[in-house]
Amino acid sequence: MNKVELLSPAGDLEKLKIAIMYGADAVYIGGKKFSLRARASNFTIPDIIEGVKFAHERNAKVYVTMNIVPHDEDFDDLEEYLKELENAHVDGIIVSSLYIASVAKKVAPKLERHLSTQASVTNSKAINEYQKLGFSRCVLAREASIDEIRRIKENVNAELEVFIHGGLCVSYSGRCMLSNHLTNRDANRGGCAHSCRWNYDLYDNDRKINEGFNFNIGSKDLVGVNHVFDLIDIGVKSLKIEGRMKSLYYIATVVRGYRLLIDAYTKANGCRDNIDLKYYYDEISKAENRLMSIGFFNGHPTTNEQLYNNRSEEPTQEFVGIVKEYDKATHIALVEVRNYFETNDKLEAFGPKLANTNFVAGKMENLDGEVVEVANHPLELLKMKIDFEVHEFDMIRKCGTNLSWF
């Protein structure tokens, strides 16, 4: 059975560690230069060194994104930066520029070179040509269907990486000029303003036709739960989650959900019969604040995959705390508050080794020994009794109704 890599985003060092602890086989990160997520916290070289050490000690890999569409002024210190990545023992880089790839081959040959999804590859002939240029892996365009991915894999030797979860661009493979046109922020150089998710008026010639609702042109987010088994069977090397700008809780929840799904399929030796996809969908949905769809997996998207007059955000405050310490003798946990909750609220704890476990918030005290009825100060440390064992980095959320199966 194909051993697939679960690849997680990591916007900073803390998220890198959480992603790996919650089940990622590899993470992709951005440095301070050459990355398409300029507004993410991103990694300094010392951060990268620490992150790689943490990952390698746990048999995980680290890839660094260098996927901007560069202009001449973007090449400053390129060779020095590539050498620093190689010296930090980074496993590979993700690039869209053939020039950056060629320089990497010359000055940092130990770095694997992965072709970014920005190259919009949807056919085997292109992949085979890129492989001749030294690319060991191709991140397929998100416009490729399951049938197309299967045909591609039958005709290539290079590794394939496929997005299975996260944001989609309304423009083809992210080649969008809307942000640049409206805000002078270049989406292909890390500055996307997400203009497709703004509210617009819609006209038919001179007649406004969106009375009573706002119109936007963004896509619903991708959820690939239904197609993970297909991609594993096809022989895809890496299943990729989008979201370097996403929260710690999002990373933990989504990575853990897909980890459990992949492990269930592996344990069943490729048999799908008794695996309840709805369970894993509902688990992953606990992290979402956007409407979701299957993207291009079944072929050309329909109106069901677009937002149009739907709300793109469904904010929640389910994530209420993260465990910092636990005393097994007293059953007292030290919890860092992340969102509002109260005594007697029904809560659910989960973690890398902790199955979802429900409990009721009991007596809480701050570090001064004062009783707290309402936890409403973000990052405040509270002591609370939890009768079952929890561990550092386990998370706590409110019990709520799961999103419906799409």
C-alpha cells in the first residue's frame, strides 16, 4: 500500500511544532524572503534551524517555500539564502521560478526541488520535462480532477503532491491580478488582499441585480475527505493542507483529522467498507470558519463550489484553551485561555494522544488563587480540575453541533 505523506502548513515555529505533534509527516514554511505569504510571521534562519531539528528528531521533514513570481529586485542574496537553507538541513524548497531552481541546483544541491502549484501543471508531459530540469516532485495545479491525477501518475516517475484541504483561488492556479489592480498588492509576490472575497454589486448592463444581498466571487474552501483514499491508491506521494496564515487550533484540528483518516485506511489495509467518512469530516469541520466544497476533484466545479451570495466566514469561538501543565496527583491542569468560556460549560479536550473526551468546566482559579467564574482574558493562565489525564499542548474546545455532511 502506498505510504503517503501528510504535509501541513506552518506559519511560525509554534505552529510547526503543533503540526508535527498532531500528526504531520512534513511541514512547509516560509522564510523572510521569496515566499508567497509575506504577511505570515515566517521564519528567520535561527527559527528554521530549530524547526528542522525538532522535525528531524521526530522523523518529519521541512520544506521551505520560495514560490514567488520574482522580479529583478527580488533576487538579492539568493545564493546566500539557499546555502543557509542547505546548511540548516532543510529537506527541500518549493519553487515556481526556473531560475531560482537552477541556482539552487548549483549552490545548494542537497536541497530537493519541488515545483510549486503556481506553475499550473495539469499534465504528465510537463512534469516529465520539469523532472529533466531536476525537480523531484510536482505540486499539481488545484484544477486537476481525480481522473486527471490518475492518468498523470500512470505516465510520470516524479513524485506528485496534491492539495486536499484549504483555501482555493477563484483565478486559475492563483494567477490573479485583481488584488494588484485594486490595491497595488501583488498576489504573486506575497501580497494578496483577497479581493475576491470582498462584497460587490452585480450588474446586468446598467441594472443592479443583487438587491438585498452582497455578491462576491470567491471559491468555497477545499475539503478532500471523500478523495483521500483515491489519492493514496493512485500513488500520490504527498497530501497537502493549505493555510500558513491559519491559527494554531486550525492546524491541530485539521492535521489530526486527516492523520486519523489516513491511519484508519492504512490499518484497514486499503479496505474502505467500515470507515465512516462522516466522522472524519465532522472532526475536520470543527476547525472551519468557511464554507467548504470538493473543488475540482470531480471535474469542473459547479455553482455549489462558489460563494456568490453566501457568507464566506462563519466565525466560531469553539477553541477555548490549551493545556500548559497537568498534575496527575491533584488532577489540576494549567490552561491558557484562548476564548470565552464559563464554569459549567460543556467542554471537549483532545490532543495528539488524547481521544475526544467531554467534561464540564468545574472550579477555576487564577494564579493568585482567586476563583474565576468566567474565563474572558485571552492568554490568562487558569488552574482547573480535569479528572482524566491531559498533556501539554492538548486543546480544549466547547462542545457544539458539527457542520452537516456536504
